[in-house]
Amino acid sequence: MSSEPGVTIQTFTNLDAEHMTLLLEADPSERIIHDVFTRSRAYEIRVGQALAGVMLLVRPNTDSLEIANLSVDRAYRRQGLGSRLIDRAKMESVRLGLERLEVGTGSTSFGALCFYQTCGFRMDSIARDYFVNRYAHPIVENGITLKDMVRLSWHL
């Protein structure tokens, strides 16, 4: 739960249409979202009763936690809610005794790259052709065909 009145962060276990709509903004594949959801700890952030954002955390290995999907509804962006979800992911990493939190985003996702770096993440690597090999149809962001994934991490 968040300390600000009216804003709550909690886990959820039922992937409903409202959650899916938000998750699809970060990943265009329902199949991949369902697959990740089955392996994740899912969080939602609400403002009052309204769903404002979602985050899926997975444990890719014994050393780290990964933000597999994070999306904030357009009506609630730039209000610090995404940062609150990141803070929750950092807290979960610490709770699990991990010193590393990872995230991957598109090389053409300029807003996301800036956001994660603002939250203390540093660039680690580039997975070339990640999106070309994973998705049947091209993804275009900011007028550029998305090909590569930028991997970032935060360390305690």
C-alpha cells in the first residue's frame, strides 16, 4: 500500500480485461503477456478505485528480479505513479535479498529509456534483433521499426 491517501499498490492474481489493456500498451502480444503473467508477481496501482497502472515482476535467475512489463494509463502519466511501481520493485528485490533489478525496453522507446534512467537504472547491453525475432509483425515506435532491446539494471 502507498502512504498517499487514495493511491494504493497491491498484488493481483486475476488478469482481467482492464489489466490486459494496460499491459498491451507495453507489449503487443496477448500470448506473451499471458505467458509472463503465469510466471510473475503482478502489481497494480490504483488512484481511488481507478486502475492507473500495472507491473509484472519475474525472477529470471537466482541473482536478480526483472520488470517484465510496466504500464501506466495515459491519464495518470507524469504523476509519479510509474516511479512508485519502480520503488515497489526495488523494495521487492531487497526483500528477496537480491542486489539487482533488471528491465529491458525497446531501443526506440525514448520515453521509457529516459524514465528508467531517471529511476536509477543504468544501461547494460543491447539484444540485437530481439523484437524482430520475437514478434511476427514489425513494431514501429517514433517512426522507427523496433529491432533491438536495451537492457538496463539497478543495483542496491
